[in-house]
Amino acid sequence: MSGFFDIPSDLGHSYAGLIGLHLREALIPVLAGLLVSLPVAQLCVRFRWLYPPVLGLTVVLYAIPSLAFFVVLIDYTGQTETTVMIPLAVYSLVVLVPAIVDGVRSVPQETLAAATAMGLGPVRRYLQVQLPIAVPAIIAGLRVATVSSISLVSVGMLIGNQGALGNLLNDANIYHRPELAVTSVLTIAALAILADLVLILVRILLTPWMPKKGAVR
């Protein structure tokens, strides 16, 4: 078993170090995408005509191959993890913006009217009423974006070993050690599953009012 976790020295990280690097490169872009998506989604809800072009733009950006993104960015950010994270943040928008828009639009008009009657302005109403009710939809979007990001980090191996655990795939070929590829694939899959379970737990904690599966109705 030691061969599976005997990481080549050229990667500059231990097995645990690669896991930490992989999570950093995967989760920071999702967080950045969420911070961008929240105000953009609110604008799309407030101005309905804005939603189709914004959604179209995110789809077009998502369709750009990651390698093409790297080629454009590498002159500005070099062969660094930033070059990997920027495309991942952009890709997350195609999932997060629709999820937030749909979640916010699902808030009943009576609830919004009651919040307005209580003196809540647009910003407070969005933060204190609409977003909490939209949490299930937002978490659903975050689950997809997070799992996708954890998987796509591996593509960074194409630009100077910036793919974290994905770098093991390249080294498996260089050193003729297929066990490194197995370690990479299984660890990335495990991280994706664990991240998904954590987000499910977050959703349960934030929405105690939602019925549990199997509960008597």
C-alpha cells in the first residue's frame, strides 16, 4: 500500500499536502462564484429582462475549454494556481446564478408583502427573507458547482503541475506507476463525496423547517 501514497518529490507536496492544495484550488473558486452570483442573481430577479442575457453569457463562458482559458490567462497570471482558479470560478456561475434566481423567485408574494409591511427595504428583504427561503435551491447549486470544481482542478496539471491531486495522473505516466493514477482518482472521488455530504448537512442545519425524508405528513 505504501506505493499508493509514496508521492514523487517533483510535486513538492506530501499526500496530505496535495489534498489541502486540491481543496483550496477547488473551493475558493466556488466561494468567489457564490459572492459574484448573489448580487447578479438579485439584479436578474429585480430586472427580469436581464436574466436571459446573463444566463446566455454564463453558458458561453462555460463552453470555453479550460485549456483555452489557461492560454489566455497564463500571460497575465503565469503558471500559478490563480490561472486554474479563475476559470473554475467562472464555470460555477452557470450553475449558481440560475439556482439563486430560481430560489429567490420561489418566495411567495404574500411573504414579500408581509416583509414590506414590516418596513424591510429591498436589501434587508433580500438578506433576511428571500435568501433564507432560497437556501435549499442555493445549496443544490453549490453541491453541483463544488463537485464539478473538485473534479476540474485536475486539468491544472497541463500548466506546470498546478492540478494538485491531478498531478499524480501525469506522474503515473512519467514514472510508469499506475498506482498513482488510482490514488488520484479515488482521492478526488472521496473528496467530492465528502464535500457533497457536508453541504447536505449545512442545508439540514440551515433549514430545520423543511420536512425530513420519511417524516409523517
